[in-house]
Amino acid sequence: MTTTTALTGVGAEPRARRPMLRQLAVDSGYVLLGFPIAVASFVVLITGLALGVGLGITVIGLPILAGALYAARAFADMERLRMPLVLRQDRVRPYYRTAEEGASVWRRVITPIIDTQSWLDLAHGIIKFPIALFSFIVTFTWWAGAIGGCLYWSYAWAIPNGPDDQDLAELLGLGDSIGARIAMYSAFGLFFLITLPVVVRGCALLEVSFGKALLTGVAEMRNRITVLEEQKAAAVSAEANALRRLERDIHDGPQQRLVRLAMDLGRAQQQMETDPEAARRTLDEALTQTRDTLAELRALSRGIAPPILVDRGLPSALAALAARGVIPVDLTIDPKLGRLEPSVETTAYFVVAEALTNVAKHSRATECWVVVSRVGDHLKIDIIDDGDGGAHVSKGHGLAGIGDRLRANGGTLDVVSPAGGPTEVRAELPC
């Protein structure tokens, strides 16, 4: 049985950097191939837009305009497939308005016309042409300069040079010998070759930034809003559950003991004059109640934010938590973990504490393993037990609270718990 509660950051995660030559090949292919695509999209879309708007007063104009918008969507999807190669990010496709099931033909024709993203696709397909033209010319010029200049020595002999001709080298005062020409053009070629990766990368980013703004910007903003709303809801839910649990624990524990303490003190006050010995015994019981109440309050405070977590950090707090466990806990912590953000440490402590509580109450396990490590900019927590399994977020047992707390901090929760065990709780937090 596998349960996944995941909430990744919006937007796509950047991938690892590529080697320079591979990145140069990717950027060059993106720019050089993008120009014919831009020419095709400009011709198709400007023609469809002109016909659709020009024939708008007639019935036939709307289908033509809708067809142009669908064509713009196809060109936009083609561009979205190419953009991740340059951006080193996952593909993002926006939401398009769709006609409801069973809608009429004219309703289906009107749907793309009233869709904002469709018009952004159309604007991109038309406006991209001058940007792609500029990028293509610059990229082609730099490639030609680099190749032609660096290989000038191999074909310099074939270039005619009459007695009345003046070469650039001669105009610059370098002489008219073939050696001067080779030296000058080789220097130019070396300059183009050295600057080629930077220039081509800049042209590719110019194109892809324009495409990202129109083709995926709205989608990323919408996804970001959705994620923030989910994080806010998860945070509210987690805090509400924590407050309810704290209220229940106080009501069932310290509050009842304090009520009994007040009754014992009142009885001792009445017994003080008539039966001092009984009053002494009552006071002894009241003292025991006071100590038990303090112990329960300390336990509750440890569940909220133990002082050791604030003073000595997550490793020490988890070590103390594992030492108090009912079931033997094998704790492994990355020695390079160090101090983290307070919110991250508190969330991680809550995850381990709640998971160990679930193991003790429900799993019938005889041993538990906790592994805490830092991988890049994420904190990974694995809690494994050899119990009966069958744990699931929807069944409660504290796992729902763990999921809410992690979602509120942009983390993920995976629960793998087949019937018969073992159970694995995997949590991941950005840090």
C-alpha cells in the first residue's frame, strides 16, 4: 500500500548544468531551427488573423479566426517542447478553456476566441518573427565568423587578390602578404570562437524569455497561486489540529490533576485542626499530584518545541526523542547536517515525533529505524518500522497531520505500508 502526499515548489526545478559544448549545440539548434518555425507561424497566423478579422462581419469569419487560434496553439505547443532544452526545466503547459460536453458547434467555435491564453499564443507566433530573425542573423554570423576565420589558412590561397585589390589587412596597415591576411582573419576567427558560446546563449535566452513570458508565464503564476493556497490551507489545518490536540491533552491530563490538587488542598485545610496526621497524608498526595502535573506539562512542552531543539539543534533533539521511545530506535543523522532554519527544524522534529508515536501506538513493531540526511537543498527523513503495516494517510493515526505540516512548508510525504509490513514514512523538506 502506497500513499503519496506531495507538494513541490511551483514552477520547474532547474536541472544540472550541461557541458559547454553540449549547451552550445542545444542553443544553436534552438535558434537556427526556430527561425523557419517563426517564419511559418508568422505567415500562417497573420494570414488567419487578417482573414478572420476581415470577414468578422460575416459568419465565416469566426471559424477562420478560431482556426488561426488553434494553429497558434499548435505552434505554441511546439515551442513549449523546445523551451525546456534551453531553460533546463520541465515542460509547463497552461490551462486552456474548453467547451462543455455536448456544447453546440458555435459554442465550440467561440471557446478559443474568448480564451486569454489562445490570444497570447497568437501574439507570440506573430511577434516572435523579428526576434527570431535577429537571433538567427547574429548566431549565423558568429558561427560563420568562427569557422571562416579559424579555417582561413586552409583556403586563403584560393581567394583571388589582384594587383589593384586592397585587402582589409592592407587597409589596417598590416601589409598585403598572405601571412598578414591569415594572421588577421585567424585573430577574428579566434575572437568569434571564444565569444560564440556567450553570444549564442544570449540569443537563445532572448528568444526563450519572450516565449516563457507569453506561453507559460500565466500558467506558472496560476500554479504558484494554487500552491500558495494549498500551503495556506495546510498550515491552517495543521495548526488547528495541533491546537485541538494540545487542548485535549491539557484537559485530559494537567487540568484533571489540578482539579484533584485543589480538592486535596481543600480537604487538607479542613483536616488541619481535627486530624493533623490525615492532613499530612493529604498534603503528601497533593505534592505527588504537583510533581505528576509538572511532568505532564514538560511532556506537552516537548511536543510543541522542546528547549533542546532550540538550544542544541535537531540532531540532539532527535537523539533525546529516540532515547525516550517505547520501541528501540536506531537513529542515523547526517554528520554534515548542521543547524537549519527554525521552521525546518521544528517541522522535522514534529514529523519524527508523530511518526514514532504512531509506531508505538498502532504498528506492533519491535524495532524502528530513523534516518535523517541532507541532499542538496532538501532535508530527507526516513522512518521505517517492522510492524504490521497498513498505515494510510486517510486513516489518520497522525499521518494526516504530518502531511499538512509538510505541505505547509513546501515538503512532501510518502507512506509505503503494505499489509504485513514493514512501514516506511518518507518526508522531504526544502531547507
